[in-house]
Amino acid sequence: MPTDGRGPVDRTSMTLTALAEHEDKAAALLPAEVYDYFAAGAGAETTLHESRTAWEHYRVRPRVLRDVGRVDLPTSLLGAEVSSPVVLAPTAFQGLAHAEGERATARAAAATGSLLALSTRSSTPLEEVAAAGSAPWWFQVYAMRDRDLTLRLVERAVSAGARALVLTGDTPYVGIKRRVTGTRIAIPDDHFLVNLQQHLDPGRADARRAAEQDPTITLEAISWLAEASGLPVLVKGVLRGDEAVACLDAGAAGVVVSNHGGRQLDRAVPSAIALPEVVDAVAGRAPVLVDGGIRSGLDCLVALALGASAVMVGRPVVWGLAAGGEAGVVEALEALRADLTHVMALTGAASLADLDRSLVTATSIWS
Ligand code: FNR
């Protein structure tokens, strides 16, 4: 697949098995508790499991005899030109997966022309991540108990060139993951606070608490961040149409349909089920992104056909990073893009504009 996301279907680069191989390799390379930290879901992992399987309950209604001699994936997201609608989701502490952490991920995003969303909880100071890759990037914000700390971080993200903020709304408290209980990794303070250290007085006793998510924030945080940054603010973690509308009415420039990859509220509805309701409620007012369990071109195709502007992938990037650093992340992104191109061609779609809801039909996930 050419790196600009345009051109003939390249069947030689359809290495979707790369994703499974990366995870196997990550499981072999990483200490068990680190692998579990990345892989785990909350509670009984019902939502983690359904996040994957829910996509598989859609079936495709392909068109025939369409010219699919070339399939084009480029698109624009809030003004950022990207080579494909596959976006790197914000995932914390990538330094645990690979020594180069977010720097390698940023280089991979640049090499593939992909949009990167960088976590507040990165293992690498955000300026260094921004300098590592030339791709457009968004900054994911956890509104922290110390509002001033939050603002300092946002100001730095703006200076470093972030094109939008992604306010995560589903994490007033961090979900409890049974899998990691017992051998739970203790993220050391110097790792947890890497982005914040420069704003903290040496020896500040409550630093860790100040940097925790503030559970009292409300919809007003959207306009607060938009005004402070001058950037568009997307809200991540939306699973209902009425909530999406409330976020837009409060000033959001877009929403990300997400249950945090099954890591927050177990038995929260799968994104694949929530997506059509949110798309309908938003009614074209703003971009709707979606993540959770997207592991193939078909998953991407279903999401885009249901009306998503783009998809985000979390763990596939982490596993690629753990397995092969920058090259591993490139491989994962290329595999997804090549697979999407292939299934679009077989569906009779030569561009993202050709994807619409008539192309998919839902079977029941609940039966
Ligand atoms: C996450 N996610 C996440 N989201 C966020 O807004 N801020 C964050 O710091 C993190 N950190 C994080 C760490 C790890 C290890 C994972 C797996 C996930 C959620 C992430 O952005 C995304 O919603 C999910 O990962 C999507 O699901 P998949 O693609 O991992 O199935």
C-alpha cells in the first residue's frame, strides 16, 4: 500500500496476521504484569470481549461491477489531512512496551501519514513526542484534580503543535481490572508524572493525587478547555446519542464513541452497538470517531459504513510497539490499511465516500 493511502489494491501487503503475531510476541517479551496491564479489561471483561465480537455481528451487502481498480483512503479530520481513517488511540505509558515508547509511535504515525492521539499519561514528555514525528497529532486530556496543572499541560500541548484536544469523559475513576489485581504493576511516580514534573514543586507531597483525574468535572470542562487552548475539543467515551448531543451543545467539536477498550465500566455497551445511535443523533454536526476491538479491515469498514468519520486503534499499536518498535507500529497500521483497501474493493467501494449504511446489516449480538 503506498504511504499516501491512494492507489491500486496491493495484495502482497495484506499481512493481517501481523496483528496476532505482534500480540503473541508482546506476550512473550513483556513481563507478565506489563502484558496484563495493556491487555486487561475491567471487571469480568465482558465489555472487553464484546468490544471485539460486536463488530463481527454485522454482515456486508456488497455492490457489484464498480470500478475498484484503485481504492483511496485519504481523509480530513478537523482540518488534518491523513492518509487513512485509522487513527492511533491514546494509550498510557508506552515506555513500558518499548524503550523508545511514544517517540517510536510518533515516528510510525509520521511514516504512515496517520493521526496520533497522545495520552496525558505518556511515558515521554509531550514536546519530545511532538518533535519525533511530523504527523498531525491530538492531545488527550484527563482533567486533573489540580486544574492549574491541567492548564499548564494543555498550554504546552498547544505550543508543541497539537491540532485538537481529546477530553476523556469515561474515567472519573480508573476502572478496576481484576486480571492485574495481585500482580498489579505499580507505576512509579517518575513515570506517572513525567509530563508534569516541571510544574510540581520538588517534594510536593500530594503530587500524585493532584495529577489524578478530577471526578467532579462536568460538561463545562469542554468550553473551559476550548477557550483555554483555542483548539477544537472532542469528547471521548460517549456511548449514547443524547450524550453526544449534550457534548456538542456544550461546545465539543466531535465525539469518540468508546468504552475505553473495555477498561472502565464492565458491561458498558459495545461501541459497535452504540455507534449508529450516536451517528444518528449527531446528524452530521461534527465528526464521530469510534474505537474498541477494531482489529481488521472489515471492522473498519463496518464502522465507517455505520457513519464513523474514522476509527481509533489502541492495543494493536501497543503490541506492534512491543514487538518491533517503530517498525512494528508501521506494520500494524499498514496491515490494517491494506486489509481495509482489500475489503472495500470487494464491497465495491473505491473511496470512503462510497461507504454508507446500506452496505451493512446487523445480526443480533445478544442472541
Ligand atoms: C487506554 N486508553 C486510554 N484512553 C485515554 O483516553 N487515555 C489514556 O491514557 C488511555 N490509556 C490506555 C492504556 C491502555 C493500556 C489501553 C489498552 C487503553 C483507551 C484507548 O484510548 C482506546 O479507547 C482503547 O484502547 C480502544 O480499544 P482497543 O483498540 O485497545 O481494543
